[in-house]
Amino acid sequence: MFGQLKLEYLGHIISSEGVQADPSKIESMISWPVPKDIKSLWGFLGLTGYYRKFVKDYGKIVALLTDLLKKDAFSWGERAQQSFEALKLSMTQGPVLAMPNFSQPFVIETDASGFGVSAVLMQNGKPVAYFSRMLSSRARQCSVYERELMAIVLAIKRWNHYLMGHHFIVRIDQKTLRESWMRINRNGSPNSWDISLR
């Protein structure tokens, strides 16, 4: 369109609408052949990982593929193929992310499941970035409260460059976390995740 400025920068297209992944990079992901070995899988995950901020629950989607990178673990089966195809599909559905506006507050929404944590950084109801990570087997043994708190701490650390010195809001859906946090603040006996936030 006439008068609309678009800038290609480090594999991203930046416009007045926001930031999106370069379509040529998305095309490279879509046309990536089925990995036959660890080296090929590393290449694919490296390319998709660069654009993980565009994909909700990226960490959960790639968990099975990441496990195949372990020593003597590469065995491509039906589940690996399904994860591979799901990741390709999710990369094509990445939204246009809003450009951060440092004069407005950020909002972080987090969630934790038995296997992973995820978060979205937003402004004015539009996503600025996504984050997700699978939990280690040890972290999976933590209480719901601790996993929810992990999600908050990890999201704040991930987006520290946006949040430092700026007002932000954390929205959670876990009533247990709110109640436990208030109780800890009254009793003064925080765990390591609470300490990370202070």
C-alpha cells in the first residue's frame, strides 16, 4: 500500500501494525524436510527457536523434539512427526506482535500446568511476546502454588529488558497462589521463588 512503511530487520518485518516474522523464514520452516538425524533437527529447532516469541506455548510444542536431542535418543516416530507438523503449523499462525510502548504499563498473564509454564506479555490487550518452558522432572514435583510462582518469576526474568523501571501488572488465574502469597507476606516465610521477586 502506498505510504505504508515496512522495514526488514534481523528476520523480522516491522511496520505500523507491529512486528512479525519474515515470511521467507516462515517458508523455510514450512519446507524443512523431516529430520533424519540430530544435526538436521538442531537446525530446524534453531530456526524456529529464533521466532519462539511469536508462538504461544512454544516450549510445550517442542518438548518431545527437544528430548530427541539427548544422547542416543534420536528415534523418529509418529509422535515426533506429529510434533514436527504441529510446530510448523504454529509457526505459520504467529500473530503480528505489538510494538512495546514504554509510556504505558505492561501486563503479564501466566499459567502453569503439570509439565510446563507459559506467559504472554501484553499492552492494551495485544500480545508483545510469548514465553513458555517445559519443567524439569524435579520442578514437576512442586506444588501448584510453586509452579505458578515459577511462571511469574521466569516471565519477569525473560522480559526484564521491557519491565525494568516500568510499571507492570501480573494477572494470574490461580486463587491458591494469591492466597498463599498473602499468607507468606503475613508470616514472613518465603520460598526461593518468592525471594526472586523481592
